[in-house]
Amino acid sequence: MQRLSNSPYRVRRLVPGSGSLPFTIDDSTVTTITGRTLQQLFQGGRLFHADYRDQTGLSPTFGRYTASSDACFYIDAESGNFLPLVIRTNVGSNLIYTPLDGPGEWLLVKILVNVCQ
């Protein structure tokens, strides 16, 4: 919810009929995380996308930079919480991470997305 209150213009709801999913993720992975398929989340209007890939060409600050990333979020049907589903780093081979990855990896990519905000 902090993401929506700080930077609501970067997050957009993915609506069936007006666009497509920004990237693919294995349906069994989505079902394990959310209890629903990706298509069910999409059709139900519970899927969101935050895109920070436009930061790719920015100059580093103090010799440091972060990966321009994008992420998908979903609204959990039971709790109503706005939760991260998948994060793509857009560096090199566009690696995709989910909460099912190791806790250290998942923490790192969440930090990468938050730095872009």
C-alpha cells in the first residue's frame, strides 16, 4: 500500500481487453503464490504492473545506479492486501524473481524496485 500512496502514477491495473500481460510467468508458480491462475487474476482485475524501465538511460548518481525494473502485483482475494507477484530486473537476461525464490534474492529484487520508485 505504501507503493500506491507514494507513487500511484507508476502502478496501473491490467484490464482485460485493453492490453496484455507485460511478461509471462509459469502458471503453476502463480497458483502456488496466489491460489489462482494468472488468467484468473487478470480477468478478475486483480493484477497490476509498475514499470520503471524508462530509467534505463539515466546517468548514474555518485557512480552508482540501480537496475531499471518492472513488477507485477496482485490483490489477495482473502486478505485484500496488495502484494508483489513477480519482479523482472531488466539487466542482462531479464531475470524474473518471485516470492518462491530464496529470501536473500527476493529481498534484493524488492530493494531494486523500491530504489526505482
